[in-house]
Amino acid sequence: MEMRQMPRIGETVSRLGMGLMRLPTNDGKIHYEEAEAMIDRLIEAGVTYYDTAFMYHGGESETFAKKALIGRHKRDSFTIATKMPLGEAEKMGAQAIFDKQQEKLGTDVIDFYLMHGINGGSIDHMNRIGADEVARKMKEAGRIRYIGFSYHGAADDLPKVLDAYDWDFCQLQLNYFDWYGGDGEKLYNDVTSRKIALVVMEPVRGGGLARCHPDILKVFSDADPNLSPASWAMRWCGSLPGIDVVLSGMSDMSQVEDNVRHFSPFVPLTDDGQEVVKRAMDAFKALPLVPCTECNYCAKCPQSIPIPRIFGGRNDIVRFGSSWFMTNYRNWIKPENQISACTACGTCEAACPQGINIIERLKEIEKTL
Ligand code: SF4
Ligand code: SF4
């Protein structure tokens, strides 16, 4: 297994990390037998970084980590990362949440402790509820080794968060799709220029880069039919020099074996390999998407229809075969704000800088629902 020494803190970790948020399930519950076998294989392969959170698997992920990892393997053969949920900490108290997490995990020491889902406004929230103070006290008491944060905010807000504290590490969403099509490069540069340890999440974009549109899959299979699309995404991330750990939320043993193979040892993408990924991005850009930039200029819709969110969900179906939009549309959007509420007033179309025929596109999408 490829190992890596993190900058500043000097901790040695495996470059491949296991995210405990997409474990195999049965009737909505973690399938322990299957998931434990995956953990055993990862430990055997030398994977040392395991990432969980208070909220994962409806609160069951930390309990799973206690039983499958901490209870069954030598404590010095791995490190565990978990996260403080600011919303829950506000309700229960930050110290109470932390104590609960240690109890659920069954360990006296949490190696990597993150403020969960930070964005530009979260620093104030964190201070107000005393989350940072608790984390620092717990570090002084030896109950936490390193403090960091996971970031889901806008790229422009990241410098403010990075400079707010003397963080030991940072966890970012990063993948080739967000690098070439979003703010990934800026986020990466902001972290690496400060020389703090960088853990990457969503290298396969929630699985979307593994089950993407056939045009993209063809680019990869033409380049090498023996390599999975997910392995291209994982290796692209691992090839960035400033990344210490690439987290993968593995869901079955075949994903474990695929990842272990590519990180034992890790071979960076060649120039030819980088060109393959760029061709895949060209194929993404050529897909028949609704050209919505999520500028939100159409937010004055009198029916409060979340137009960019709907277009984004429809585009994700085309790009990634993602079903979240179809599955959750009627749960997430109130009936009075669904497409059927559109009165064809035209306010949105007058405001849209992309000239999208919004009313017609919404009607088409409604038919598919
Ligand atoms: S046309 Fe429909 S979607 Fe557009 S602003 Fe009017 S009600 Fe909202
Ligand atoms: S105004 Fe047009 S481009 Fe902007 S969010 Fe609305 S639909 Fe998308």
C-alpha cells in the first residue's frame, strides 16, 4: 500500500482511505458480514485511514466502526476520523456530542476530528456553539490528535475558513469533473499553498464518475478495456501531488479490490492518461444538457419553483445516471413549488442570461417524472 507522510503534522497514512458512508446494506441497515469482510481486506492490504461521521448511515456508521474496526483490529494498525455535526451540537451541546461519539466509537482517542460540512458562514456558527473550544480542549486532554474540517462551501469562502484557525488538516471534495468543470483547482491550490494535510472526498463524485453516460464510458474503455471508470477517477486524484489521502466510500468487495490494486503501489497517470481524462471531460461537455449555470437570476419565480435545482437534477441523470432527482423530487420540493405550479408567467425566461426556454424545458422534465 502506498503510504504518505502528511505535511506539518508528520502522521504517516495510507494514500487510499476508506469512507464509511456507503457501506453495503440490507433492508436499510449495514450488512455487517459483508462490510466486515471489506474492512478485514483493507486492513490486510495496509489501508490505515478510516473516515466516519456522526450522521453517516443514520448514525450507525460510528457504531459499525467500533465493532468492525476498533473491536477487531489492533488499534495501532489504523487511524479513525470522525466529524462534529454542528446542527446536532447546537441542540445537544458540543461536549455532549463529542462524549457520545467517543462512546459510540469505543476509543479513548480520535485521531482525526473534523468540523463537519463547513462553509463560509459556519465559522461563526462553530464559535457560537463552542464547538471549536471543545475540540481544542479535547486535543489538549489527548482525546483528539488532529483537528480539521470538511468543506462543502463556495471556493471564494475557503481562504477565510483556512485562515480562521491553525488547522491540522482539511477534507475537500475533489475529482476531475469538478477540477475541469468547476472550482476544484482553486480549492486545491488554496489548501496546498498553506501546506496543510489534504484528504480528498468524493473522488468518484458519489459514484457518478463510475456509472456516467455511455459516451464517457467509451472514452475509458477505448483507452484500456481492463480499467474501470472509477479507477481513472481515483488515479487522477492520487496523481495530484498535494493530496495525502484519497477517500473512497467503497460499497462492495469488487470496489475494494479495484482500489487496493491501484494503490499497491500507486502509479501516477502518465501524460497519455491525463489526456484520456481530458477527453472524457470533453465528452461530458458535449452531452445534451440544459445549459443552466445556476446563476439563480430566475429566483424571482412567483411560485418559488427551484428552477436551477430541477435543471441540475435533470442534468445529473444525463451525466451520471444519477437517480436522486427522480427519487426525491416529490419529497424535497413542496407541492406548491413543483413544476405543476408554473403559470407560464415568463418572469424566469426574461431574467435568464442563458436564454433557456425554461417553461418548455420544465414541462418536458415534468413528463419524465
Ligand atoms: S414561468 Fe413558471 S417557472 Fe417561470 S417564473 Fe413564471 S411560474 Fe415561475
Ligand atoms: S436564470 Fe437561467 S441559467 Fe440562471 S439559474 Fe435560472 S435557468 Fe439557470
